[in-house]
Amino acid sequence: MASIYNITTELEDIFLELEENGGELTPELEERLAITQESLKSNLIVIVKHILCLILKLNLVKKKSND
């Protein structure tokens, strides 16, 4: 799984190529964009799940400290 940094770098490269092509989205760039988008979605899902897990753990610790 690519890191968020690598995904950001890939998107910047794609946008630069789009600019150099005068805004023309070639099939190759479209494929790279789709792959990068899927990678970003996967990463964000993992991050959100991790954050939710941390929130649940925090709430559990708070509850135990109040008992």
C-alpha cells in the first residue's frame, strides 16, 4: 500500500503532466489517476478505521477512570 505522501506526489505528477498536455487527459494519465484514486480511498479507509479505534479506546479509558 502506498503512503499518503507517495499518493500526493503521484497526483502532483499527474497534474503536471495534464498541464503540460494542455489539459488533455490521455488514456495513460486516466489509468494512473484511477489507480491513484483507489489507493487514496484504501488509505483513507484504513486511517479512518484507525482513528475510530483510537476514539473507542480513549472512551474506554475515560470510562474506566470514572469508575
